[in-house]
Amino acid sequence: MSYPRISLIHPTGNPFSRQAAIAFAEVGLLQEVITTIAYDPEGSWSRTLNLLPKAIRNRVTQELERRTWVPPTGVQIQTYPRPEIIRLALVKTSLYRRLGLSYQGLADRVYASLDRHVASQHLQGIDAVYAYEDGAATTFQAAKQQGILCLYDLPIVFYPTSRDIQVEEAKRFPKLAPALDATQEPAWKLERKDQEIQLADHIFVPSSFVQNSLLEAGAKPEKISVIPFGAPIDYFHPQTKPDKLFRTLFVGRVGPRKGVHYLLQAWQELSLPEAELLLVGINEFPEDWLDQYTKGIRHIPSVPHASLNRYYSSANVLVLPSLVEGLALVQLEAMACGIPLITTPNAGGSDIVTDGVEGFIIPVRDVEALKEKLEWCYTHPEELAHMGQAARHKAEQLTWQQYRQQLASKVQEILKEY
């Protein structure tokens, strides 16, 4: 008996695409994974790295570990690393700026290149293709001509909603406009996004916020499935807090799309004694903008993902006041560590947090709500600890295993009807 076969495409192999691949492999559907770089710690790349000087080896290994993708047993993984290696070299050396190239433009080229490779070389002998935003338009066009089912994963809010929110933010804070990417996306890229939605036979999203953005754009409700991402409870665990300092934590890209400027304003106005706001992530604000905030605020530009458990466990609460997301994975990581949240519906928080139980859901752009909840957390340590326990309990229900089971079940149902 032959089973339907699916090829999965993702340029960078992030956690949810790797979990989707496992989901399809677990039910015998996965034919192939196609990506740019797939690092196997036990493979030939690892042996080659040992020939490099230690300092260079450590830097390269750290970058490659972010691209670890060992395919499920019996599944092929096809890589096209050249465009991504060029992009990384240009970014790490900052040469792209001297060449007049944009950071996002380089990523767009990688996505489009992989999309073309899949369309021309990887549609033989399969029944369905599972692809992600910005990397599916050309593949879907070719797949449609061959009667192949087009499954689409949209992990972040659809662009008209994202653009409207960020355009409004740029009007509120003109100095932050350069850091709001959705206000500057080229027409050809938006056309590709529209094509992907139109060509997709079914669309998978991680939150109701993303679902609503598609409905507002005219997508049919029956074409959309909401399946929240999973909490990594197997490798993120509660740990003893190393000190008694009240610590508020933010993890992610430190910029206006994540609402960090509202968090900084709230923190500065509260001026809590013996308290710290810790920002972990790449600074995306305009140059020197973050420097105006210093009192009780610490910024760490980047840390290895494997060390994040320590940072979560050092905090009393994770705050993610995002304006534009899909379902931010840092929320689920923090919950797995037993850390409660202050988050927004736009971060996908409403799909994983019950307000007042595992944390708080607040409106976007609401400094007063941020101040109120932060002050409550500061003055109610015992209740906050109970929230953290509830967060871990919820994480144990929202597992990656559950995500895989729901995704595989829905895809099997669609394949039977196709």
C-alpha cells in the first residue's frame, strides 16, 4: 500500500518547521526536507570544523548549531547552502552595508532562490508540498500545474494587518520608522505573499490573531486551521532563581515591532527599587536610541539558545508587549520554565494564556496597563509564584507532541478529501 508523500520546504529550519517535518514523518507522509543549511553535529561538517583554529571554529560552530536539522530516519534532506552562506558572510562582516544591500533584501533573495530550486527540481513523485511564507509562490505555481496539493504555513500575521499596525506606529514615533520593516516592503514581495495565499489549498496558522488577519484579507474560514506551537518542556525546566532581585525579562528582537519602547517607558516611569529590566536579543532600534534608557535596565545583545533556560529562571516575569507576531515561541519557553507572562493578543498570547491565571493579557500600546501589571507582580510575589506554577502546568498541556498530532491529523484529513 502506498501512502501520500509530502515535501517540506523551509529556508532556515526553525523549531516549528522541524516539528512539522517530524509530524509528517511520524505518520509516514514525509518524502523530503528541502532547506539551505542543515547541520548535523555528527556529520562531515563537524569533522571539517575541527581543522579550523579554535576561535574561528567556535564562532562557526555557534552559527551552525542554530541550523541543526537532522532529518527523521529514512527521510532525505536536500540542502542548497550557497545563497545562505553568502548572506551570512555579508551580514557578519557588515559588507552588505558597504555594497548598498539591505539586511531584509538578502534574506528575501535566499527565500526566492530556494523557492525556484524546489519548483524546478523537487515536485516529482509527491502528492503535497508544505511551504512557508515568502518561500512558496513559485513552488505553488508549478505544483498547481501538476495537481499537487499546496499546504501553506503562515507563522506571523498576514502583511496588510502588519503593515497597518507598523505604519500607525511610524506615525506615532517617526524616529523609529526605519526599524519598522513592514512599512518598507517592496511591491513585488507583497504580490508574492498574495499569490501564496491565493494558491494555497489550506493554510496553517499558530494563533487566532493570524487567523483574523487572513479573514480580514478575504480568506475563507474553512481554508484556515489554527494550531498553536508547542512548549519545549523536554529541555526547558523550572530552576531555582539565583538571587532575590525582582527581574522583568524580555527575550527577542529588541525593537518597536515587539513594543519594547512601551515597556521601556513603563519601566522608567515605575522606577521600582531593587528591580531590573533585562533585555535579551539583537537591538533593532535606530543607532543610539536605546542608550537613553539606563537606570535599572540591562541589555544583552545575543545568547546561545541553549543558555536561555538560565535567563528565564533568573526572572520573575516575562514581558512581551508585541504589536506584530504570530505566536512568539519565547512565551512557551518561559512557561516551560515556570515563568508567568505579561503579553498581548498580538503576540498570540490569548491562545495560550488565560488572563489572571498563567499571566496577564494587556492591550498593545498601553503603558498604563504595563505599569499596573508590573507593579502588581512586584508587590504580589506569592501570587506571582503560583502563576508561574500554573504556567508550567499549561506548558505541559501545550506540548510539541500535541502540535505534531494535530497537524498530522489535519493534513491526513485534507489529503483524504483532495
